[in-house]
Amino acid sequence: MSGTVGSRVVSRIDAYNGRKGDGAVSGQASAAIPFAIPTAVDASTAQPVGQGPESVPARRRLKALDASRGSVVVLRLFIGSQVAEIAAPAVLHANGFGLTVADLVFPGFLFAMGMAVPVSMSTFLRPSAMHEPGGPDRRPHLLRIGRRATLLYAIGMFLNAFPFLPEILEHLRFVGVLQRLAVVYLAVSLLYLTCAWSMLPVSSPAGSEGKAATPAGTRSRVVRSLARTFLLGGFPLTCVAVWIVATYTFHNPWPECADVHVLAPDCSLEAYIDTNMWGVGHNFDGGKFDPEGLMSTLVAVVNCWAGLVVGMDIVRNKRRYGVTAGVRRRASLLLAVGVMCVGAGLALGLVIPIGKQLWTPSYALVTIGITTIGFGLVLLALDGGLWPSPHSPAGVARSGAGSRLGRWLPSACTGVTAAARRGRLPVGDTLVALGRNPLFFYVLSELVTDTLNYIPVRYHGEEGSVWSVFADVGLASWMPAPLASMVWALLWLFLFYVPLARLLKTRGWYIRV
């Protein structure tokens, strides 16, 4: 794949003896791409300039950065491996408005992408950046961001064109999952590069204490305040406000929409722009709008921005994330914020329907809350000591987490906890393994399902595909169809993707763009 789409396999020789570069050491997946967050050198391991090792907590890394992204990859592989003809509605995307399990995958990737941006470019949040003339050099980062966004868009176009049949190329989609990720990544990264300096503490020049502020200094403080406000709230509010005003003040001139006065996907501004931009034939499934169209991308940026805020918190509070007690406090805060976002999104849903197809603000707010809760739970479990580590059981016992977990869980779970401590249930390691090669597994799953869906098979006089016929004959013939689809997806997950992920992790192979 690397030769086709510009990716490359990096072999990690030593996780702690690599060359520095862009916030990650050699062999780690680059954090600046949407699906990869740096894990070898992150906010919890970075050491402030000018401080010795005695003044900072012991070197450690947040497993939750990889594991939370790995959880999204697991969900994506499970959802993407369903047999659409027999799958349960809960594992398919909601038609129109509503929310299903499948609708949580894309927001999860956007959230992980947002966390990756400040962790990979943490130099812009370091106090030493204040003392550099003009701040850190942005040109290398701009070139890297542009290259990665271009490669992501190109990979998305490759997947849209695969397997390069004439009927596919004739109605080729110009947007898609990776295309949206490329656009959102570009926007959020530029926002971070432009405004991250406003998060640094204000330092007075030597000898200026007690002097009156100059007009230039006053203007500088005003610009800093405006940049900080835009970064922490103005940007998402602007995106949402533009979408609401444009969507609800627009009336589609199409004759079939003359009597439509509510938010309807086929008569929305999204449909009007997508259809007039590239035509119905290039929309998803030939519909009047594309789920990854232009207007919905405007709100999808907000999900990535939420991850950006969490990533900045990780970088700026690296000391707190470096100790178990601090991790638990930050995880508790994330859980509380997530619950509030879900509640606010459900309340907003009474006015603006929750729907992924148009990526409504209510949908964005609910999914931001869910992904924040998910990251908080993974952080609490893996880095907060609530899930025993198979590699360091003694450390868990010293922290007291294992004993509390034993008191919380029924005695019947004691054997499971002990097995996990001995490494017999390597859940955390498996999630980390999947989370370190997310782009590879997304592309691989798309190629596998597309290839098997395009290979025709005739069964009982009916035309089908290898994908659907094998699932029907092997499973659906003796169990309920929705259950058969889930079992089929689980077989692919645990017998193919998980072993491959653990193999790549064992060999130290990480694929990045």
C-alpha cells in the first residue's frame, strides 16, 4: 500500500532511543495525521526546558492516546464488516435523523485527530517558545500539514475509485471519509498554528516591572485575548452559527421542495450545494446530497476542535498527567464535561434534529460528549490504574488501584482480574496495537470488503457476492440474520485484524503518511 498512496513503514528499534522530530521519536506513528497520536513522546513524558530529571515525575506515556483511538478502530472494523443486507439497524447508519452505534465512528476519528495536533506540535505550547524571535518556525509545520492533507485526500480518492470499474469512474465521488478528514485536519491545524501562542503565559521583559503599559503592549494584550477567545470558543461558535443561519434561512427553489418548510436532507442547503457543485451522479449512492458534503463539513470541524482542546490540556498539564492521581482527576473532569455535552446536545436536539447525514450541531454536541466520555474512561482505566497492567502488576498493587477494583467488582470477577494481570486478557495492549496503525486498518478494511463485494457468486440461482454469500451460507442459514451479521464481523475482527495488529506492534512496524 505504501508504494501506491505515499505511506511508509517505519521500524522502531528502541522506543526510548530514537531521533527527535516533530514531537515523536523514530518508529512511532506520526501524530499530525488524523488517525495517529504520538505515543513515544507525548505531553505526559515531555520535560520542560531547563529542568533536570529530579524536578519532574517519572517518565511515562499515556496509553489512553493509543488505546482510545484503537477503540474507535475496533468499532469501525466491527461496523464496516457487517453484511448490510442482513445487519441490524443499530449497526447501520441512521437514515435521515437519529443516532446509532455506527454514527459514533466518524466523530471518534475526528476527536482523535484533534488530540493529535497539539501533541505532535507541542513546541508551540512550551514556555521556551516565548523567547524565540517571532516564535517557533512555522514553515516546516505548514509544509508537513499540507503534504499530509494532500496525501489523505489522495488516499480517499483512491478508495472511491477502487476497483476502478468504468461505472465507478463515471460516477466518481469527490468527497468521502478521508477527504473530509483531510479538510478538517488542515483547518484545525492552521487554527492551532495561528492561535496557540495565545495560550502561553504572559512574561514581562526584564526591568519592566512597575512601569506603565505602553500602547504597543496594550495592543499586544488585546490581540492575545482575541486570539485566545477565538481558539477556545469563537472558532466553533462561528462554524455552528454560519451553518444554522445559512441552513434555516435558505429555501430550496426546486419544485419538489416548494412545500417543505422543515429541515429535510433532500431539500436542504447541503443538497442544493452538492447537486449544483458536482451533480447528483457524483453524490453518495446517487442521492440529492452527499453525507460528506461541504455544509456538513463546516460543523464536523467542531468535533475535531473538541479533541484539539483536550490535546492542549494534555500538553499544558503534562505534570498532572504524569502521575496516577493527576490522571484520575483529569479523567473525572473529562467525564463530567462529556455528560454535560450529551445533555446539552439532547436538549438542542429538541430544536435541531440529531442527524449524521447533515452533521447537525445537536449531533456534533452529543457525539463530542460521547467521545469525551469514552476517552475519559480509557484514560481512567489504563493510565488511572483501574485496569491491571499485565506488564507491571507490582506497580498496580502499590497504587492501590487493584485492591479497590477487587472490592468494587463481584467476587466472580476476581479470576478475570487475575487473568488480566497475568496478561491472559491483553485488552489494553490489543487496543494500543490497533490504535498505532489506524489509517492502515481503515484502508485495509475498505479494500477487503470492496474486493469481496465485487466478486460475483451465484447461489441457489441468485447472483450475490463472496462477502454476502459466505456470511449467508456459513452463519445466516442456522441463526438469526442480524446475529449472523454481527458474528461475521466479529470473526473478521478477532481472526484477521487483531492478530495482524499485534503482529505489526510486535515487529515495531507503523505505517504513516
